[in-house]
Amino acid sequence: MPAIGSLAPDFTLRDQWGAAVTLSSFRGVSPVALVFFPLAFTGTCTGELCELRDNIGLFADAGVQLVGISVDSTATLREFADREGFTFPLLSDFWPHGAVARAYGAFVEERGFATRATVVVNNSGRVHAAFATSPGEARDLAAYRKAIAEL
């Protein structure tokens, strides 16, 4: 994962509605929590993202844009968001397959998808916090609270 204080790798990906989202467009506007997850509709991923959905105020109150990223297609992410009521962007790192996850050191080559990694990028586009869990292990909401409190 990128070093704390380093410039976060820029990217442009499509969200679940097909709109282009560019990380650098948030510079000077708001911090961003990049939440890499393996695959839509899987148990741990669904549970994690639902917990973030249910605690969206944590991010909104701090002015932090929450963004999910997976290798799923935009159509899959749209269905996932609709089914689970996610109103935050879910970005498709589908093609080139996992390129953004690779840039963030979050891609698991032997599995073909991202690990559960989070990178919080501050207002100036620098990595403020980064944390990940072992395969199958959900991230703790306390890690998000700590990272946001320290912004």
C-alpha cells in the first residue's frame, strides 16, 4: 500500500451509474476513503459495505467522500448498490483488470481481485491512513473512526 504522506496514485474509474470519477478531482474539496473490496454480493463484502452504509454519517459529518472499489463490472455494481441501498460511489476496476488495486498494492494476483484494503486520502491528495485485513476478515469500523478523527 502507498506510504503515509505520499501522493495517492491518481485514477479515473466508472461508478455504478457509468459516470467517470477521478480521484484528483477531490483535491481541495474533500478527503476520500477508498475502500477496496474483493467482489460484490459476497458475504463479508456485503456485510462490510452495509456497515459503512449504516454509518455513512461518520463520513458525511467529517466531509469525507466514501468510495468503494472492486473488479466487478459497472452493471454488477449497479445491481449491488440498488439491492443494498448504497448511495456512495462503487467504482469498477474491471479493465484494465485490477489496475487501480495494483497501483495501491491491494491486488491479489492469484485470486484476480482486490484484498480488503482501505486508503484514506486527505484534502491535498496525500495518503493519510491505510489499513487492510487478512482474507475473509472484515475491517473494523473503529479503524475508519480513528483515521477520520485524525484528519
